[in-house]
Amino acid sequence: MAAMELALAKELRWKLAHSSGPISTLYFGGGTPSLFPLNGLKRLVDLCFESDNRPLEITLEANPEDITPERLEAWLRMGINRLSIGVQTFDDNRLRWMNRAHTGQQAISAIQAAHKAGFEHLSADLIYGLPERSEPFELDLQKALSLPIDHLSAYILTIEDRTVLGRNVKKGADSVAPESLVEAEYQQLCHYSQAQRFDHYEVSNFARPGGHAQHNQHYWTGTPFLGIGPGAHGFDGKNRAANVSNNPAYIASVSKANSVQEMKVEWDILTIDDRYNENLMTGLRTAKGIDLRELSAVYGRNPKLEEPAFWDRCISDNTLEKLGGDCYRISEGRWLIADRVASAFFTVD
């Protein structure tokens, strides 16, 4: 058994022993879980559940080039029933630019093969706001929505300073897409997904009926979750914890420890204001929005009363729209600035 699997299993056993209830969803993400040895992956799944007691949703993130008939069959046998496939784009020119190992056709073939193998829940990831496309983003949408997926995640290209792309942009060797193009592609995203009966239920996520990601929805509603592995984040309902992200350092941290308390973990102790701000941020990123009465009852704060002038402005310009009762959401057309709007209502010490 490899050192990484031993460390993962050890941490998992510790955290399961201290968990307060049954696991409702399981999500294998980060790095390349689709390359994890199949026998090892099955052992980790089996550690979480009794053989007959699998949750309704077990998700695995997979790269298109990693999807083979043998892996698909093995994943299904161990109980994985949802794949999140990192397509990014079908434009081969931009895939090479992003140093992706697959082609657009490989992504199409991978989704079709997963559907044929028996996966009922398939999600595709796309990126919009890519500069210098060979093909328009509209074509990406048409191809993705014609495939047998019931979920779509779409993200704006982000430029990180410490990456090769970030350094190239800073030197002028690479360009970024103008804001007008990003906004136009976002509008196309909303239009095409709606035409194909996808529910735009969170800023970056769209689902056909029955295809909503349960794991994601638990995260946005502040449900506690366990994070296992290098760089994994967990939440106990009040505070957040993050494991060391370096693989060798993570393995060393677990192997030297005799309990989860002895692991190298960075804790983020959340104040009541921190939790209020997080609830605003995650709530306003979703179609369900926020409930003012609930915020007042739980946190003793109400954004409508805390920032009345900005609240009224958001109502008058249709940035915020009223749902039933005291519930409000950010209008779909303004979701590109959702984080900016939410942060304007934050409580700051």
C-alpha cells in the first residue's frame, strides 16, 4: 500500500471516529483523483461506508485523458455515481495554451463513454473569458449542452500572479480577455443553459432536473464537512481547518501523529461576524439567496439595516430581487459582481 493511501486512510479513520453523524455525500477532488490506484480508491470508499450503505452521491473529479473503460467500470463498481469532468474548452488551441493534456475530441469521447458505461450524473467544467480563442465560446456551449450531461460548471479564467500565465501577462507576453467579452460570454452562458432547461442555481453552476450537486449545496449552506488529504479543508460548523498542502509534508505529518489532534493543521477560528459574512457570501451566490429573518435570528444582523443606503440602491437598480417572504437574491444578470455586492454588506471588526 502506497504511503499516500496509508496516510489518507489513517486520517480518514481518525476523523470518522470523531464525526457526529453519517456521511451524506463523498467528493474526490483536487489534484488528479482519477489517476489514484483503483484498489486504493475502493478501500477509501469502503472505509467511509458499510457495504450496503452508500450515500446518494459519490463524486469523482476526472480529467478526460484519464477516462478509460476499465476505470469507468471500476468506479461504478465501488459506488461512484457522479463524474465531474474537466473539459475547460473544446478549443484545442486554448487547451494547449493552458497546458492541458487532452483535446476537445477526447473530452467529447470521455463524456460519451462515461454515459455509455452507466453514469447517470455527469458534470462538465468550462472556462469563459479565454483570450484569443480559435473558436467562439458559443461553440463550447453548444458542444457541451449537446452531450449527455446533467450538470455544467462554468468559471471565469483567473490570472494568478505566481503562475507562468500570470508572469507572462505581467510581461505582456500573454493577454487577458476584455471585460466586455467576459460579460458577453456570461450572457451567452445564461441564455444557452436556460434554453436547454438547465437551472442556474449558483453563480457558476447549472443543472437539469435531478442533476443538482448535493455536495456543493451542502457547502453553500454551511453544513459541516470533513476534509481528508493534502491541502484539504474541513468545517465543523463553527471553525475551518486546512491540512498542509505539500504531499511529502502531509504524509510526514500523519505518519508522525498518534491522533488527528497531532496532525499539522492550520485552524481558522471564525467569529460570529465571520460566519455572518460567509453566510452572506455563499447565500448571495445562489438562486435561493438569503433570508433576512434567519440572518437576524442566528447572527443578530441584517444587511438591510446594517447598510440601508447600499441596500436601497441595489433594490432600485435591480441588483437585488425579492423572493418570497424576507428572502432576496442577486439578479442573474448581476451575478458576475455577486462577490463584490456581498462584500459591501460585510461586518468588519
